[in-house]
Amino acid sequence: MKGPPFSGPDVEAVFAAYPKALRAPLLELRHLIFAVAEETDGVGALVETLKWRQPSYLTEKPKSGSTIRIDAVRGRDDRYAMYFHCQTTLLPTFRELYPDSFTFEGKRALVFSTEDKVPQDALEHCIALALTYHARARAL
């Protein structure tokens, strides 16, 4: 397992229940979220919890960012996604910055395929933007 220990048995059980083909890439997203949080100034510690039975990551102190959720795409054995709050400007910003790097789902998700290579640098930037969303809004 990559990344820190799970926050509790409920989160670990959700990951254990994913089909094998999706478990590894979802664990990679989890690891990436924690790594970006650690490397990004002003983010602080992350809280890992479940929201809508989806692994969710939020900044507790100093509440600098918007929640990031990850999950398998319902009804698809080869798709998984990173979800963002739909009432933020995060997805429009990601679309503007990386129009050809991601598959977008409305105003709420970046969707990945188990067949594709994840655009690592672009995704790290998107995660950092999400984890600092409120801090950047307060600074304006």
C-alpha cells in the first residue's frame, strides 16, 4: 500500500471492495493527494473520511481547500474519477488550463481510464489548486 495508513477500517473497507483493476489506480490517486498536500504550502494536514461512501480528502486546518473525492465510475469496470465540489470554479479552471489532458464530467469530475496514462504533472497541479481553493479565494 502506498501513502499513509487509512484513517479507519471504514475507508480501508471501501478500497478493499473495489474491483482489482480499479483498486490500484484509486490507491495511486489517494497517494498522490497526500503527496501533493504535503508538498503544497499552506495546506496543512489532510483528513480522510467517507462522503457518499466515497473516499474524501479535506483540509482541516487551516481549511485552505475544497474537498476532493475519488471513486470508481458507477457501472464501469475500467473508469474511475476524481470529484470536486460542483459549485466551485475548479473544473472550469482545469478545463481552461488542461483542455486536452483530461476527460471532464460536467462541473464535478476528472475521469480516468485504466487503459490510459494519468497526466501526472497536470493532475498534481489540479490537486494543489483544489487543496488551496479557499485560501486563494480569501487572498483576492
